[in-house]
Amino acid sequence: MGTLSGVVLNAKGRPVEGARVIMQTASGGAPDASTTNAHGRFFFPQLTHGYYDVRASFAGKSTDWKHNIEVRTGKQTNVTLRLSRTGRRP
């Protein structure tokens, strides 16, 4: 099993507390959600080796999907998600 973790940043590069992070397999299955902590960090533990897509949203703003993030057995994969300046919805 591997893990997927990361940080959600606002348009000014500051961490966002309380952002909703959606993660799913690259084929669109097994969706899961998390909420960022006070440091803008999120964590998805115990993922099988494979490829995943992830995105975040907060206060009417969202990040683009990050596609095909490889999670490897025994490793932690880190990603940075940046909220857009516009009010795009997930």
C-alpha cells in the first residue's frame, strides 16, 4: 500500500484550511474525500499501487484535476493543488 498526500494553496500561495479534496482512481472509480488541516495538508492512506486523480475546492473556487498521479507501494506521493482566481466549480 502507498499514500497520497499534499497541500492546497490559494492564489497567493498560502495554505487553505478546510478545503475539500476529492481523490479517485484514474479510471474514475473508488472516489474518496478529505478535508485539509490548519496547514492546508491532506492525506489519503492505504492506497493500492496505481494511478489516481485529485482536485480540491473551497469557497466556490477549485483546482484543476491533477491526473494520473502514480502511487507506489511503500511510498508517499505528494502533490500541490492551487485554487484558481476565478470561481470555477468542481
